[in-house]
Amino acid sequence: MPPIASADHLLLARMVRVDQLVSVRRSVLAAMPINIVLSCTAALVAIKSGRPAMGLSWLMLTLTVSVVRIVTSRRLLERSAATAAQGGDTGLANAHWVEWQLRLTAIAAGVSGCVWALVSFLCDGYTSPQTVFYLTIVCGTCAGAVTYSSAYALAPLSFILPTLLSVMVSLVIAGGFENVSLAAMVLLYFVGLTRGSLVSEKAFRAGSRLKNEATELAARLHQAHQSLQASTQALARRASHDFLTGLLNREGFTQAVAAHLAEHPQQSHCLMLLDLDGFKTVNDVFGHKVGDRVLEDVARWLTNELDGLQAVAGRWGGDEFAILYSPGGLTTPEKLAEALIRSIPFATSHYGGHLGVSIGVLKFQAADALAFTDLISVVDEALYEAKRAGRNRYQVVDEALNLQLATRREVERDLLGAIQSRSIELWYQPILERQNGRVHSLEALIRWTHPRHGRISPEHVVFAAASTGIAENLLRYILDEICRAMAQLDAPGSPLAGVPVAMNVSPREMAQLAVDEIVLGTLAARGIATCRLQIEITEEVALDTQATRGRLSALSAAGVAIAVDDFGVGYSSLASLRSDYVRQVKIDRSFIDGLETSPGNAVLVNSIVQLGNSLDILVVAEGVETRAELEVLTLLDCRLVQGYLFARPAPLPEVMAWAAALPN
């Protein structure tokens, strides 16, 4: 910060002049009572000496001037005090007004001095016997004027000049050595008072300037402090609040929850996690700007709905919101969740779409509470259970969910060890050529028997790997196991030599991992031909992001066959067949089950088979379990089949033994 003195010279000069004006006005109020007493005394002496008319006239004149000076000074000081009380600048008037007031003060002092100059008429030009008294009164009054009005020299000088000039002229006119000598002394007295006034004003101005510099510096420091505090508060709010909705962000909500639980350690609490149903459609159809406005509206709606509950609300991320409150009265967690689900359409209906909300609900006691990350993990499980149950509903955490979560945690904890110890197995299920019964290829399927929880589904294994950040480890492990299996398949005398093997790749793996580089690098390192491997994906992966399509294209270009699994259950089945890299589709088992009794499914399967033939894409019917289903597939000319009717998934040695037993 630059020095205050150099910041604004005009402002400082004006502040000094205001101080001078206020000081001289105060000095008038302080000196006038003494001046009045002296005036009354002089008038009494004049009356006693035989000049009553002249003494009373002079007294009335001097009292009039004194009263006017008192009134004007008091008004100015009252105005200054009122301005200061309102927190304003006591020098609100402009510089011209201040200067005019100072000069008016000097003029008033000059008028008063002229009145005191008339004292010479009360004592015959300072020749009467009362001369010594009047000289003492006049000289004392002049000295008092200089003493009281040290802030502004022009005011006392305007007073003493006519007063002492009258004394000097009267003494010179009276003549005589003593009178002339006395006039000379009065002149010296005048010079001394003049010098004293000028020195006093200079000292006052210097002191006033220092005071105002300090005041201004303190004001600027205070302003800087307030600005720093405001900036700090703004940064703190920015760090703890979501910039879009104004609600607490994830970090701020976590801190607020900790504080709330600490303040209410004996109460029961409820943690809710909300996820908007249909928000992605709003973004896709109306654009992200509208999506942002929807989130703002949802935040306002949530704040209104929670009014009076002393709840803590925050935006957990994306279109997820979190609530913590202490249930009481009639507002149970279930009733609050129902009210939120009922009311959210009113918050966003003006955008032309319909949003719902799925809610996970966790009730707990503060004394028994887990770590906050564990609480969120538990309520998150409830939220996704609500979504799996059909969305736009709530799910309260119960014993079954707690057990499910505990299982998931242990699975996630033990998965890496299972990969490292090769406890995760790959079982294989054949895909057969319907006409001759030969094995066309094998599908590799994950099998893991957890030491405590038994058989873990492949979906849960993949989800646990993604949740713990070891998805790439799992993918590389599966590839390595498949490469080992291919070596066994190609052993001398093997009935499955050269048979391709298919592996499933989840949407998350395909989106987050460089699957093409990992697969092609592993095959090259093992010296295995790319045509021996097939990648099975779901329909949504086939139409996913540009990066995903690029990876699939790279794999296909290198010779890896791409197959679309569970074909027909998605919304983009036909569109996925337009992809250049798709070489095989597997009709979802839901269309094969009871095929002989479902004409609609038969028509669908026939359409897929015919479309595949026209596009030179192999079609596999999976989930074939009965002879009747096989007979319909034969009539529909489906070339490849897979299911329990032919062979169940099994470890590779059992599959090889099964294949060896097949008739040639």
C-alpha cells in the first residue's frame, strides 16, 4: 500500500482545513463566556465612571456579536457531530464551503475586534483614570483570542488588529513620551501575538495532518482487513459450497455432518442420498445449460422442502444430492422420502420433461455411527437398490442390505488376493455348429468361490474390480488364463485345437481401459494369433463413445472378432449391426426360452437370423435348453447354438474330455 500522504494530497489538505474550522468554532464557544464576563465588567466600570449610556450601548453591541458567534459555531459543531454519528465524513461539505466558513469566522472575529476597538471611547482615548483597567482588559482579551484560536491564525489576527490598532492610535494621539512609549509596547505586543498565532497554526496543521494520515491509514487498513475477511469467507464458501446450486459440496457436506453429529450425540439421525431419474435425458434433449438450470431448481426445491427440519443438504456430485437430519415429530424418514418423491415433478415440470428421484435412506444413532465414508457407502447401496427396483422410489437400509454391503466389502477386499493367488477360475462353455455338432468356439466365464460367501457372480466380480481400481489387473489376469487355456487346447491330440475363445468385456472396462492395447499386446507377447480371440460386448458398448468405437475398430482390424452379447434386449439392436467391426451376435436367451410356444419370439429370432445372413454376421442362439427349442432354431436355419442342452460351463479339462467323447 503506498504512503497515505502521497495518496491524496487534496483530501488531506481538506481534512486539515475541516479540523481547523471545527477547532476554531470550538474555541469560540469556549472563549465567548469569558468575553461576555469581561464585557460586562468593562460596562460596569464605564457606568461607575459616569458613562452609563455609552457603557450600556457598547455592552449591547458586544453581546449581540458574541451571541451570533456562539449560535453559528454551535450549529456547525452539531452538524459535524450528526454526520459523524451516521458514520460519514465530518467534512462532507466541499472545499469551497469549508474555506468560506473559515473566512466567515475570521470576519466575525474582525467584527468583534472592531467592537472591542470602541473601548477607547469608554476611557477618553485611554487617557482617563480607568486607562490601566481598560488596557489590561483589552490586552488580556487579545491574548485569550490568540490562545483559544491557535488553529487558524486569521481569526485571532482579525480580532486583535482593530483592537490593538485602536489602542496604539489613541495613545499616539494623546501624546507624551509615556503614551508614545506605551504605544510602542502595544505594537511589540501585537507583533508577538501575530507571530504566536502563525506558529500555533503551523503546529496545529502539522499535527492535524499527522492525525488524519493516521486516521486514513487506519481506515484503509480496516478496509483492507474487511476485504481480506470477505475474500477469506468467499474462498471458504467456495471451498465448501457448490458454485452452481449454492448447496454444500461434498467436502462441505462431510464437514457439516461431522459438526451436526457432534452437536447432537444422543439423537437418532437419518442420512439420505438422492439421485435424479431421467436427468441424463434432460441434458441430451435440452442441452447442458438447461440441465444446469434444472439442478438449480432442484436445489431450491430441496431447500424449500427441508425448511423447518434443521437439515443439512448438499450436492454430492452430478445429479446426486445428500441430506442429513434428525427425525422428530410426524416427519419420519419414510414420510419425508415419500414427500420428496411426490413433489419433485413440480420442481422441473416447466422444462417439458418429467424427472423422478430415487432415494436411499439410512437411519442410525450418532453414538453407533460408522465413519462417514462407510455411512455413505451404506446409503449408496440403498439408493441403487431403489433404482434396481424400478426408480422413483426409496429404499431404507435393512438387515438384508447390510449383509449385501458387508459381502460386497469382503469381496472387494479379497479380490486382489484372489487374482494374485489365481483363485479365480475360468470355466468354458462351447458354442456348437448346429448342423454337424462340432465345436465352433468356447466362451470363457469367470468363476470365483469366496472362502466365506461362496460363489460370486461374474457381474459382482467385475463390479468389485472396477470399484477397487483393479479392473485392469482382472482383465490382464483373464487374458493370461485364456492364453494358458489356448496352449492346452493346442496340445497334441486335443480335440479342440485351433478353436477360438471368447471373453466378455464389460461396458466400464471398455470405456475406461485401453482394451485394444492390452489385448493385442498380450497376444503378441504370447505369440497367439489374433483370430483365436473373440471379444463379447453388450449393445450399448457397440454404440458408445468415439474412444470406445475406436478401440473396437482397432481390435477388429487386427483380426480379433467382435461379438454383440445379449442381442435384442437393448434399444439400439439394429443400429449396432451397422458397425463395421461386429462379426457375430448372440440372441439373448429371453427370446429362446419357450421359443416353440411363442410365435412372436420366433418371428424376432427369424428376423435376426435373416439380417445376420444378409450382413455376413454369424448369429448364435444362447440359452438353448430343450429339444423343442432346437427344432425351431433348425427350422429358422440358425447356424450356431449354445446352452445346457449341449454342455454346461465347466473347467477346461472337463470340456476337453466332453469334446473328446463327441462322435466324429
